Amino acid sequence: MNSQDLLKLDLPDCPGVYYFLGPKKEVLYVGKATSLKDRVKSYFAPDLMATRGEKLVRMLEQAVSLDYTTTDSVLEAIILEAHEIQKHDPIANTISKDNKSFNYVAVTDEDFPRIVVRRGRTLSSIPLVISGATVDIDKVFGPFPHGGELREALKIVRRIFPYRDEKCKLQPSNKPLKPCFNAQIGFCPGPCAGWIGKTEYRKQVRRIKLFFSGKKTELIKDIEKDMKKAAKEQRFEDANKLKRTLHALEHIQDMALIKRDIERTHDSATVRIEAYDIAHLSGQQAVGVMTVVEDGERCPSQYRKFKIKVDKNDDVGNLKEVIRRRLGHPEWDMPQIIVVDGGVGQINGANEVLKQADLNIDVVSVVKDASHKAKGILGGERHGEWAKSILLANTEAHRFAIGYHRKLRGKGFRI
């Protein structure tokens, strides 16, 4: 395809999903957009190689036509995109992922199902372990290419259909019921506190599954039916609640998703770098930190602190623990580069954890001299291009780790 082909398409300026098709109408790539017209137009920009990369440029050279489907909102476009990627398994979607993994939304098979996010290369690679126990899966939706977008999407879905997540713990019958934090703020219907019964809660989960299956029409009919039934039985409070749900569903407020999508359109080459460092006193009172640099800029709001659970003089072991715990947060955006402080041992330790998680992310190490000044970068494929950002992330991690450790030492903390 070329820019002249694009002019003939007359794409609409609305949310939706687009498909680049090959000579035999095979789907080469699936994407979603806030504006189909603007997003597809961006593929024919003169700086395409710099912003999208060689692999997507090659895909565009193979494409001979384009198709699209419009949606009522960006949220629904995100869900449709995931469904279409799963259905067609386009090769260009896979090769465009630097870390070769996607996000999935899983519904657990329990009396009160939980909605959780997991990351992996395929559906079968998702380990669903919650609080140390393996949990059966009822339904999985995905893959979702962008973790940040999925996080924002779930916030919107949760305002419409509150659900139980990993933090909602059911209390034994002989203990006083206590609502989880999300129940207190309206994001969970409160099975933990006995606010909702099994039948009513499972009906809520069924509606969530319908929404993630792209069956919005069926979902609306289901809510309307229950609303009319509640009104007929003079359960007016329930009827009004369903009416509000219906209104929210038909007028989805997804401004955060629109903003995020526009930002990614204008800055497709964003590179996220995460740096890790460990601080301890002769193996005691060990802590770890994560710092983030995106496109050369520090992102302090995304820095994270970890108290090491096993106190010992083992920097590599402590680093592996911190990275494992970080990977337990699929709601955080994944990096393209991980920076560790040390040498080959630290690189190998980080790569071991990433391999276990089925992730392929560049790992580099900043080597220091006797004065703890950076003297070189080891490992990875992209450290030359991003050397300045790597050093910035590493410096921030060292500063952040030392500051955190000193603060806790001053309080006389113990793990």
C-alpha cells in the first residue's frame, strides 16, 4: 500500500480497529485507534522507519489493502483489537512486541470469581497463582498489546461493573466480615463483607464476560430485562441502579484512553528503561528499588521500593527477588530495557527471572570503578543508542536505594 491508496479509503474520524491485509486477504496486522483516519494516516509518514521500526515497515510493504471496523468508544476498540489478534494471530503483531509478551484478563473459576491480569507469550503460559495458591481459570480474554491501556480500560469497566480482584479476601464464617479497600471505594461489590450473594455476584461477572466478549447488544438487553423485572416487582432501588449501569454503558467515559492513545500516536518510539539497585548493611536490612526513565526523562511517580524478604549478603539473589516481585505487577507498563548494577552475575540473574516469566527484555549492567563511578555498560543490544538514559536510570536507582535504606535504618526497621 502507499499514500495514494490511503486517499481512496476515506476512513472515518472515529474509534475502531483496522486490519492490514496481504495478497490473499490474510490479516497481516491488527491495530486500534481513537481516530481510524489519523492512525492509519500515520503509517504513511516520511519518518515511519524511525517511529515504527523496520518490521512494521516491511509489513506495510507486503500489505495490498486495508479493512476496518468502527466502535462506539476507544474502550470497545481495545477489547475488539484483543479479540481480533487472538482470532487471526497476525505475524506483524507478534514481531512488533519488543518483549514478545502480551497482557491477558483472566476470570477465575470460584464461587466469587476474581478478575485478574496476567502477562505471558501465550494463553497457556499464564501462571495463575494468587496468594501462593493455584487458582482455576474460567475464562481468559486477550491478548492486549499495551499494559498501560489495559490498566486504564479496567478502571472504566470497574466503575460500570464493580468486581472482586486479588486483594479482595473472603473471610472465614467464624471471623467478622471486613470490606476490602476496593469495596470501600465502590470498585468491588463486597463479597468479602457479605454485601452481595453468590447468585447476584455471578450475574455481575457474566455481564463482564459479555462485555469483554464484544457482545454489547446482548449485554444491554440483559440489563434492560433485569431493570424491567425489578421495576415490575417494585424493587425501585435495584431498577434505578440498573438504569445507571445502562447509562454508563451507553455513554462510556474513556477520556483517559483517548489521551493515552493520542500520546502514543505522536510518540510511537517511546522506550521505557527500568533500573534496579540493592542496598544493605553487611547483608542486613536489605532493600531494593526500581526507577524508570522514558525517552531520556525521569519518571519519579513510577519509582518503587521493596523490602527484601530474606536478609542475606547476596546481591544477585536479592536482585532476583525484586525483579520477580516487580513482574507480579502486570498493571505496570513493561520496559524495553532493564538496567542492573553490577556485572555478569547480575545480568545472568535478571535474565534467569525473565526467562522463567517467558519475557524477552534487554538486560544491561552498569559497571563501576573503585569510586563507584560508571566506567562501562555490559550486555543488551541497544545500550549504545540509549547509553545516556541507561546511566541516568542507574544513577537514580543508586540514589533512591541509598536514600531508602538510610531512612529505614534511621527508624531501626527490621524485615
